[in-house]
Amino acid sequence: MPKVMSVARQSAADWEHINAGVAQLRDLGPEGLRARWRAAFRRGAPSHLPRHLLFAMLAYRLQADVLGDLGRETERYLSRMDRASSNPAAIPLTQAFEQQQRKLGPGTVLTREWNGEHHRVMVLEDGFAWEGQTYRSLSEIAKTITGTKWNGPRFFGLRDKKQAEVAE
């Protein structure tokens, strides 16, 4: 299993490798992606997968190989969900998994697409960095991006509407 590592520890060369690999994947047609799949997973790709899913799964694998894969607690939770797929909402989140979802360590990169533009925000020790500026909160960044008032964690997908209503 690939290593699990903080994004902050990655070098510029790691990011260049990921970006170059994803760019190469974008240029491949379905058969090229299926060949890459065979090389990456040592078996043929499922025949029903369309090009966009082949691309997404290969890009994830490339990133996971460089940055690290899911943590053990996340894998356990997903495994429990898979076994109880008829009613995944019935599986309670473990306290450790819930804390992992809420805690954003320095070096974590949040992404959001808004009006066709991709935005990347890096978590710092004392705030957030976006487009060369430092902000105190995600809400400030969300307002700057959209021009309207937003709950920052909700804008960046860190909480869903139901959780936010209970917390507010």
C-alpha cells in the first residue's frame, strides 16, 4: 500500500511529476488509458468504464502513489460502508474519522471549481493562502471568489447543508 503523508512535505518535483502525469493521461484515448490501467493495476480495466472514469481513477492512483493514499481509519470506514451498501447511512462515523474530517492540518490543499475556474487554497498554521494572499478564514476566500457571502467550510465542501444547519 502506498505511503500516507502530509501534502506539506511534498516537493515541487513531486507536484511537477503529478501534473506531467495527469497531462499525459489527458492526451490518451480510451485504449491508451486502458493500457495505462493494465500497467498500473496489473489487470485489465473493467469494460464498462467510460473514458472519464478511467482517467479519473488513473489520475487518483498517480496522486496517491506520490502523495500517499487513504488513511487506515478511512479505509476501514469505507469497507464497512461497502459491506452495508443497502443502508450506508446506518453506519455511524467513528470519532477518529469525524475528527479527521474536521481537522485541516497545515499543508492541506482544498480545491473548488466555481464558474468554470479551479481554485486551490492551502491551509497554513494561522490561516489560508489563495492566489498569493493570506486570509484568516475560508469564508473570506469564498466571498472573494463569488462576490457574495458564503459559509467557507460549506463552500469548500467541508460540511453538508444538514450538518451546517445543526451547527448554526
